[in-house]
Amino acid sequence: MPLTVKPSDIFGSVYIQISKSDAHRALIASSLAKEPSIIKPWIDNVGVDIEVTKEAISNFADLEVFDDGLKVTPKSEYKKELTIDVKESGTSLRLLIPIMSALGIDCTFIGSKKLFSRPMDIYKNIWKEQGLKFSISKSSLKVSGQLKSGEFKINGNVSSQFVSGLLFALPLLNGNSKIIIDGELQSAPYVMMTLKTLRSANIEISKKDINIIEVYGDQEYSPIDYEIESDWSHAAFFAAAGALGGEVTLYGLNKYSIQGDREILNILKFMGASIVYNEDNSITIKKNTRLNALDIDVGNIPDLAPIIVTLACTAKGTTKLYNASRLRYKESDRINDLKDSFSRIGAKIKVTKDEIFVEGVEKLKGGKTTSHNDHRIAMALSVASIVSNDSITIDDAESINKSSFSFIEQFRSIGANISL
């Protein structure tokens, strides 16, 4: 689906959708309880990834949408052999793998070929050490056997999703376990989000050390009455639009959230945008003058990298994104693909193995480009139209549906001139 966005002035307000990361975690925790849980608010247009997790947990629970909520009622029995289509959702896959083995379910995951090329060696090695089956091909992954408690060593520079997956699974096992993280944990805020969800389900976990997490076994998940936060990752695109093109007010966000992508406000502030915290708890982002370049560590905020590149394209000076190696294993190789996608529309970008350098220009030229089927690159390119001399056409904008069915509608509502 090609999408064309013309240069536009931006003004308006947006109520930010629920957090994809928080919703994944709430769905999983509620499905593991013994009694019904309530998740609010709930909408059906968050994106394909959440539908994947929702469909997966329907194997363990009955789901009922009511008003603005979702009731999750765990089933007393479930199948011991399942096939789950995770499509392109790496979060769904990595969170669900250890849960299936903790429950003793033989599970075959199918989905995008790109998904199964992403790093899985951490789980593969653990399953091999325990004598369990972990078989991965270009288009599927199969696990079977009963996961056992023990010590689990995780390389911290790959993905926090491995830690989060184990944190959900290990409380279900007989005996205590320990997760030992080798090196600095990347995307640590996502593990904090997992711990927050687990606490809401009365799961006890002890974090003795920055690199050691002790998980008590033989626990039962309590039902949760859970309020999902709005999504700072999604909000970043609209915040950037305000900083580049006029003024945008964001509603529904928790300014004290532990979501790592809340960092977008600090980035915008230091680049020179105006940030105003309003009395009604909304946040207004205004354009001042041309933004300034920054050096930005994206190790804990990899999902912000595409929109940071958008901001950097016309900032004064050269912006450096570093600790970016994990971007190569997202929905696309985001280091090379960001360079390709934005270079096509006039950006000056150079990359190394784990860095991105963006030299700001006065204006992008616009033209035809591609998102490489990466939803965050597609949305970042759409926002880049604000600082372009000509329209930007993205040839595969359907990728946006991975995380949001409402982005185009909301971007239009604040002034974007979009045609499909």
C-alpha cells in the first residue's frame, strides 16, 4: 500500500493509544491466573502484534470485550500441543516460548521468515542444556519438553525480551530460579515494565543485584485489575511532528511512566523544542526554531531511533546515535535500512556497525522511498514530510498496521495531508 504525505503545517491534539508493550504483558499475566482478570482500557485497533498475543492466549483463556475493557477468564483445561502464528511479532514470540515450555506444551510457532532469522541463541542454548527440543527453521520454531528451574544465563546486549519471557515462566516451575545477566542489559526499561506487571499479579521476584534476578518457584498468578498505560513509543511520532511543524498536544500519557521511550521529551527539549506540561495532565510540544544536533545513546530506546533520525535530518549539525547495534535485529536491519530509506528523500546519513550519523540539511527533497516493511520507519518517514520540499511516497506503508491502525487517521487530524 503506497502512502503519499505532502508537506504540511501541524496543529492539534492526539489521545495516545494504549501501550503495545504494556498490553502484551497484561494479556499474558491475566491468562496465567486462575480467576478472571479485567484489563482497561481496551480497543481493537492497537495493531497486528497485540492481536497476535491476544489470539495466542485465547488457547488458555476466554476473552470478552465489554465497554472499554477486556475480561480474561482462564480455562480449566488447555491443549498440550499447539500451533501459534506469531506473524511478525518478535515480542509475542520471545515472551511466549518459555511460557509454553513451563506449561509442558509442545508448541510450533509459525510466522514471518524475517522473524525467525532474528537472534534466538539464548533460548536455544538453554533448551539444549536442559535436554529439551528447540528446533528452528526459516519459517517456524518448535519447542517441546518441560522447562525446569535453575540458573539461566543471559547475554544482556541482545534483547531484554529473553529476560522478560523467563520472568513470566519461571514462577510456574517447581523450585527457585536465578537469571544471571552477562554485561549491561539493553532496553532495561522493558524488564522494569515486566516486573511491574508481575507485581500486579502478586508474583514475588527478588532483584538482588543489577545483574542477578531471583525468581521464586511454585507461585500462582493472581487475577489482575489492570490499567494499561498510553504508549510513549507511539507518542514520540506526534511529539516530533509538533517539534518540526507547529504544535501538538498529547493526552493520556503518564509523565512518570517507567516506559523508556518517555525519553523522547528530554531529547526534544535538548534539541530545542518547547515542552509544556499543562494543568489537565496533557503535554504540548511546540516548534521553536530549527532543532540542534545531539549525541544520543539509543541502547535503552531502540524504538525511538527511526523518529530521532527524522528529527536529525534537518537539525543544525551532525546527530550521532550510538549503542545502536541491536537495531540490526528489529523488524528490519534498522541501521542500514534507515540509511537507505532516508537517503532516498535527501537525508545525509552515514553508518557504522553500531552508530548512525545524520548531518542536518535545511530541507529534505522528498520523493519515493520504502520502509523496508518496518512500521516505525514508515511512521518516521511520514513525519519527515513536514520538513520536506516535496511529497514523500512510501511504497509499503501497510507495515504501519503492525503497531497501529489509527496512526494515519490521527496524523491527518493534526494537519497532515495524506493520500493512499
